Amino acid sequence: MAEKYFTVPGMNCGHCAVGVTEEVVRTAGVTEVDVDVRSGLVIVGGESVDDEAVRAAIVAAGHEVAEIVRQAAA
């Protein structure tokens, strides 16, 4: 499984984390989502995950993606 890290500024509460998680988990190929509000990171795990689809899901949750920090194979 590959992990992708997205920097998402402006998340400041548990409600933000839940909204982002609910949107991103619906994205094709996504099997795991971890949102760290404090660091502003959304960590997405899965196979063949499309970066732009994840970005669109985060935007649908009301946030912007500043950048993709890194990708790692797990």
C-alpha cells in the first residue's frame, strides 16, 4: 500500500478532520485516511490513488490543498 501526504492548512478542529475523512474515504482506491489537524496533514493510503481526486475531495470538504508533501510505499 502506498501512502500520500497532503498539506491542508486551515483545519482547526475535529469537525474539520471528520469532514475531510468522510470525503476522502469515498475516493476510488483509498483504503485509509488519517487526518492530523495539528500538523495540517492528511495521510491517504491505498492503491492507485489519484492525487487530483483526493485534492477534489478535500476541496469538497471545504479546504484547500497546499501541496503533496511526499509519497512512500508501505
